[in-house]
Amino acid sequence: MPVSRNEKWVQIAELDENDQIHFTPSYLELMSELGWEAKAFAGHLLGLWYDPFEHMLDYSSGEALFSADQPGHFECNELDKAQEVVEYWAKTWTENSNGYEPAHKAGIGLELGIDWYRDVLRAKLVSICLPERLLIAYRSAFKEKMHQIEQITIES
């Protein structure tokens, strides 16, 4: 089924009154039972499906050496706490042209700074909306996969 304006959409994250990024109550309601995997899924939404992108939000204050953090304190925060994007990818993208290989490390080649890339990631995070059914399908598939792994572990 293609996406439709007539289905229920869920915003993933939003800015609070202090400009800190938080997952929305709607996202938390649907996804919090997945724990860290819900955060990893949001990281994948920022960078698509390349595995290291799932750590896009695993961030600790003070890790940034070249750009400014959002307001607040970050220590690989839980889902209900403020979130921040890592600096690692932004730094990588500033160092590489748009033709760089492997492609997931390519920047856009315009010599835009680390702060620019991090702000783009932050803006993406607070603007992503998905149909609720896609979140439910992901949650169900993840839980089924975990159940299968548990069964294999029990049997061995």
C-alpha cells in the first residue's frame, strides 16, 4: 500500500522549549518496548540502512571535537531523554567529495562544515514523519526476529 494522506502519521522527534531533541510521545508509545532498537531505527531513518548509522544517536556529551552540541547533557540517553546526533559522520562527510567511495562516506563536495552536516541531521530527525503502520510493521518484525533468536538459543 503506498503512503496516503488519509492514514495516521507519526512524527518521530521534536524540539522542546530548550531546543533539545526528544522523541515524540506518539513515537515512544509505539516503539519504546523495543528499547535501544527504537533509537537505532531512528538512526537508520537518518542515514538509511547502513549498519553503523544505527549508532547515529548513541552520543555522549564532550565527544564532539570540531562542532557544538545541542543544549543539554547526553550520555547514550534513554528514549525518554534528550537526543543528539554524533559528530563522527558529519566530520567524515566534510572530508570527502560527492564522488567518494564507499558512498556512505561521501559528502556533497561544497566544503560545508561539520556544524552544517550535524544541523541537517538534527533537522531531519525532528521533521521525519512516518505512517503509523510502518512503525507497527517494524516493531512486529523486530519482535518476531528476537523471538526466533531466543528459540534458537533455547534449542542449542
